[in-house]
Amino acid sequence: VSASLLGGFVLVSPGESVRASKIPGGEGFSFLLAIPEIQVPPKKTGHARSVVPRQVSLADYIANSSSLAKLILGIVTNNPKLAGEGMIDRIVEPARERAGLIPLYSEVKNNALKAGAYGVVVSGAGPSILILADREIHGELGNMLTEIYAKRGYKATIVSATPAPGARVIIG
């Protein structure tokens, strides 16, 4: 909801009172969203959170912290390559993939990166996958993703998107 209201990229800090802060930058970033048509469990987000480990290794924690720094710096400096390097998660995504919540995630990710995408992440609780890539390769990537899902018996909708400006008040 925060990104819809504020537009662009938003950092949400949980706590007693949730804070949402708009991150400046990311101009010109473009994404593909792969939305597989699968049956999702009831209370999907709660279920997705339940498979995440409660304790992680120091190495994984440091790697994820480094990824977050790269992602934010890439957005602020309008550097999609650096932002893509920050789209690596060693904790949440592997746990959700092992639990079967994100079908074909590794295959989609590996193939998208080989085809020139900057970064690939799970969108929210999944099963949708968000891919940061130059707009010029969206068509090629979209066709490839559709084929990957189809070969495994899934249908998927592929959507091209850019960060939106956010909500505006219209008086009239």
C-alpha cells in the first residue's frame, strides 16, 4: 500500500508504528512481473512467513545486509546493475522455494540473469517473481519466461512495469 500511495521505491520499517519512507531515485528502472497461475494456500502471507527460519547464520545475515545496502544505493544512484546485485536473498527466498511456495524460482532466476536481467526477486510473499531488466529485452525475457512455465505445465502472465508516481489528490 505504501508504494501505491508514495510512488516509486519505499522502505517500510515495522514496529509499534509502521513507518514508510520514499527512497529517491530509480528513474528509468523497468521490471517484468511473472505471475504464475497456481493455487495459493489460504492466508498466503502468514503461511509464507511461517517457513522462514527464525535463526540464521551470521554469514547469511551479513550477505543479506550487504544486498540491502547495494539495492538501496543502486536505486538512489539510478544504477540498475548495482540494484540488481542487491536483489540477492540467502534467507527468505531459499526457504520459500524449498517449501514449494515459488514454483520454478531458481530456473526462472538463472535463465533471466543469463538473458541479461540485472536482478530477480520474489514479489511479496510470492508466487510472483519480479525481474529488473532493461526495457529493450522485456519482449525476449517475457517469451522465455512464458516458455519456461509452459514446459512445466504452468500458465503465467508476464507484465511489464515501471515505478509509478504515487497517489495524487485531484480537486475539481
